[in-house]
Amino acid sequence: MTIKRLNRWRAQVLLAMMLAVLAATGLISWLLPQGGAARSIRHLLRWIHEAAALGFLTLLALHLYYHWEAIRNNLRRFGLWGRD
């Protein structure tokens, strides 16, 4: 396996993990009761959720970078990207 393919695979695995963290923290925060002791837990979950969102967007940009050649070739094939 080439380094590029290994990096693509790692990025995809990390994207899936970040998506799971985003879904879990969002759902748990939504299900927690309002006010009381849940307030501090909700604050922590929100911090984790926001950090995971930033990580997800960063990994998504990296993922698109790794697949840029295929994206460009498909856009050319369908006439949505000009010739070089």
C-alpha cells in the first residue's frame, strides 16, 4: 500500500470517528435534562462537540485534497471544469 493510499484510509477512518463523536455528543446533550447538575455536563459535551466539529472540517479538507485529482477528472469528464 502506498503512503498516499494509507493516508487516505487514515483520513477516512478519522472522519468516521469524528462523525461518531459529533453524533454521540449532540444526542447526549439533547437528551440531558435542562438545568441542574446536567448544566456542567452539557457544557463539557458542547466543548467536545465543537472541538470534534473543527477536527471534522479539517479532516474533510484533507480528504478532499487527497481526492482532488479524481474530483478534477470527473468535473472535466462532465464538462464542469475547463481544459488546462
